[in-house]
Amino acid sequence: MLAVARTPMLLCVLADTGDAILWERMLDALDAVSPLVDDVRVGLAYLDMRGMPGDARRWIARTREVLMPYGVGVRIGAGADKFTAYTAVRVRDGTICAAGGERDFLAPLPIDLLEIEERPRERLRLLGVTTLGALARLPHGAFVRRFGRDAARWHACACGEDRSVFLPRAHAVAIEASTFGEGRVEEEAQLFFALRVVLARVCADLERCGKRAGALELLLELEDGTNRRIEIALASPSAHEKTLGDVVRAKMTGGTFPCAIVGLRLRAVRLEEGGETLPIFAADDVDPRSVAVTLARLEAVTGEPPRRARTHAAHALERRFSYESFSFHPERGRKAAVERPMPAMPETPVPQLRLLAVHEIEVRLRGGAPAFVGDRAVRSYAGPWRIEEAWFADTPIARDEYDVLLDDDTLVRIYRQGRHWYLRGAYD
Amino acid sequence: MALAAALSQPLITSKREAFEALRERLRPTAMPPAAPLLSSAIPGLDRALGGGFPRGTLATLEGAQSSGRWSIAARLLAQATRRSLGAVLDAGDLYPPDLVAAGVALERLLIVSAATPLVVARAADVLLRSRACAVVVLAASPLRAAIWRRLAGLARKSGALLLVIVTQSPPELRAVAGVRVRCERNRGVVCLR
């Protein structure tokens, strides 16, 4: 862990990717630009360029050059600290903020760049503080007393004095095993046997290094000279041979190849510290190994990874949730459960909206309110709820939504957009 | 005496055995095992079912749209995701914010896209065999009697509750359902079995 002095330059690299395995490879490539790379999250890294020959312009060009083969959109900026470098990227790709000029560079920019929560940001806006320059001019002590501990960081960032710690990424340990030139694989059973042998070696190495694999990368060399690369993500990092074997097997089942396989290489990637969480204290707690295998099998069956939902605050129904790949980290889950308790169970059942394929319907009005939906009379209704998005949405929506109880006791969600009415869903 | 007691214990030869032995030693302090019945937290329904939905059963929730079938399913998922995982085979009509309102922990809910009957059957098979989920919910698909029999058998072996939501149970599903609940609009629920 080391703190970054003011004068040396930092490069901020922002990549348009959410693929963790690809990002891992891009980070490996960045080692050619600087030995000190801080991997903040997938798609965001900082490079400490102290002592490297050249200037910021050449470093940026060099970074672009090494990342070009990955075919991912990359934005790069330079600054004396993390916040300045990050802001430089957000302002415009290739922006360089010279050391000493941070305060002037940041002054005209909006405070939104600080990622302040909604309520304090609104309070600052009411006080007329909308730019980083205005925030930097506030008296530090009074501002921190009024807005709490986070305000110290906002103020330091606005003054161009971000003191965030630079955490260099550890040297990546390569754990892989391969078999080449030991015959041809033509049948599924042969392939699984070869995989078992290679996997045993990888797992032994993982155990020796005290690591767990977050994903496996399988490279198959075919007889016709082509290679097939298969990435196997694990829902929960593991070094357990049987679990990994089951996951690989589930991923490979049903796959076909145009010709015989003559070699294979298996590599453990996204390594994490070793140890395995096993359910001791909870009799029916979830076994992460069984979840990992189940997820791989489900992916093999459905052709896409199982998902989990996430909810968001949004106006439109369809923007109030999104899906992401399901991953299971029991240890993180328990921490999260302490910090964020389970949702409370309501006393009465909650009607569940089932989304239907949106289609136009005929609605007759009486006194401006829905009276008939198709040939069904409306017994009662709730609404309208006006949803109007303007400049802030990519595809603005303007519509009035109603919950309508029909005379056959069906409860549906309908909406009017322009002159047309649509059925959005039915409650059950 | 203590030495004799220690020597009388079987030797531990593998990590798995060590883990199991540790688990046995700690069992008294562990959480109590799951109850054989999964409560829907709807007093009238639980009373009619003798305490709740039995685990290890295929249960059907029957009724027309807006009869409250998914409201009951959401409550069972909320109970399941407190200690374990739940799963929903989704045909694209799920609305997660309402699940949260019903108390479901979304981070413990596995959502599997399954549009065709074949995929529904295979995905349910995988989920039940895994023994990872306490409740698996699916909207009824036109499956053969042999497949329903297999899924009911897997539910029994795994101890999971397989909840099938259907307008009206076909005979092949009725034959294997351990619990049948009929939901009627504005009239509540009727337990058929």
C-alpha cells in the first residue's frame, strides 16, 4: 500500500467492458506500461507512472497501443491524483491535467462528478454549490461538521488533493496445466478423462498456492489446427476438485467439435485467497459447491446463465428492475445480511404483477376515466399515475398508468400513451 | 478415562470426515433443522394445510388470473429465501419489485429463463437434483405424466417444495400432486388435497 505523492502522474483507464475475464487480460497487458496498476473494479484502473520515461502524452499513446488488440472502447486521462485523473477521463478522452493546475482544472466542473448521494447533493444545490470550485471555496471545518465525514473527502477532491490510497495489483500467479501430443480425443468419455487429469493438477497447484479459482479457461487444440477457447465462470470461487470437475463437465456436455481434439490447456483465473466456506452452523444453509455446479448445469440446459434480479428507483415499470448473472458468496452474503437486513414480510399477501407482452387494447372512457376494457366493464380503478421523462432519458416515455379491476374480478395494469391504450400486465 | 473415550472414537482419515465430525460436534449450537412444513404465513391457508406446505412435495396452485396464485407463491419464496435459496422458472413475465414487496430476498432467488416445456422440465430436474433450493416455482407446462412423476420423485428426494402454478391441473399433474390448492377470486382458497 502506498500513498501517491502530488507531483507524479497517474493514468486513469476507463474501459467499456463488464467482462471480468477480458478485463483480467487487459490488466496483464497494462503491466507493459507500468509495473504499478491499481485494479479498482472491472473497467477502471489507475497506473502509477512515477519514474517511467516519457511524458503523459506518450504514456497515453502507449496505453492505447497495448489495449488496442482487445477491441474494447478505452478512455484514458492523466492527473496528479486519482480523482483528477478520473475527472480528466470523464471530461474528454485523452485529457491531461498538469501537476499544480488541478484546482483550476476542476473548478468549473459540476459536483456530480463526486458521486455524492442524492440528499446531500440536493442540499448543496440549494446552497448554490453546483461546481467543484464553489465546493472548494467552502471553509473546510464548517463544511465537514455540517455534512459529515464524507464531506472531508469531497472537499479534498474538489481542491485537487485526493488522498485515496493507490493499491497496486499483486503479481498474477499463473496456475495452469496442459496435455499435448498424447493422442487424439474423439469421444466424450476420453475428453472427460483428459480433463480430469489436467484438473487434478490445477487443483493441486491451487491448494499449494492457497488460492481459489473464480473461473477456468479451457483451451482446446483441434486436429485441424484451430483452437477453441471456453470460459467457465464459477458462481462461487473454489479449489475443490469435484466441484470444478462437475462444473466443467456440465459446461462441456452436449458440445460438439468438427474434428478430434489433440491438446488441451486448463488455466485457473480470477484467483482469490484460499479457504472454502462450508455450512457448519446452519443445518439447511446453502452449500456454495452445489450452487456452483447447479448454475453450470442450468446454463448448459437453458443456454444462458441463471440470473438474479436487482431493483432500482425509476419511473417506468420496466426500468425498476434489471437482471445480472447469479453469483453466490456466502461470506459476503452474511456480511450483507448484517448490514442490510432481509426485507420484512408483509402481514397480508402482496398482489404480484405479471408482465405481459405489451399490446394495444380498446378502452372506452366515461368522464375521462376507463369504463370498459375490451368488452369488460371496469368495476373500479386506481390512477392515473403520470410517467413523464424528458431530456434525461434516452427514449423518453410519457404515459398515464391505471390499475383496473374488471367485472370478472381480473386486476390489470393498463396505460394510455398518446391516443392509444395498452395492456401492460395482470395481477395474480 | 478421557484417553479411553478418545481412543474409542473412529480415526479421521480425510478432510471430509474431519468436517463432518466437526459439524456433528457443533450441531447442538447450530440452527435448528428446517421444519418439515413451509408456512405460507397466511393463517387460514396454513391451518387448512395442517401447518403449511410439506417440503419434498409437488404442490399445485390452481386458479384463474388474478386469483392470487402468485401472491401465495411469493410468500413461500419469501420464507424460503430467509435461510436457503428459491428458484423461479421464468417465462419472461416476472416483475421483481413486487417480489421484494412480498419479502423475497432477491439475492437468494435464482431466476432461470425457461420458455419451452422441454427446458422447463430439464431446468426443474437440475434444480431439484441439486438440493440447493428450498422452493422451486414454475408455471405449468404441457409435460408428459412420466416427467411429472420424475419431478415429484426428485422433489421428495431433495426435500424441496415444487410449486406448479396452473389454471386447472391436467389429470397427469393431479395424479402426482401431494397438495392441491385452488384459488378463487374474491372467495379465498380451497385445499383440494
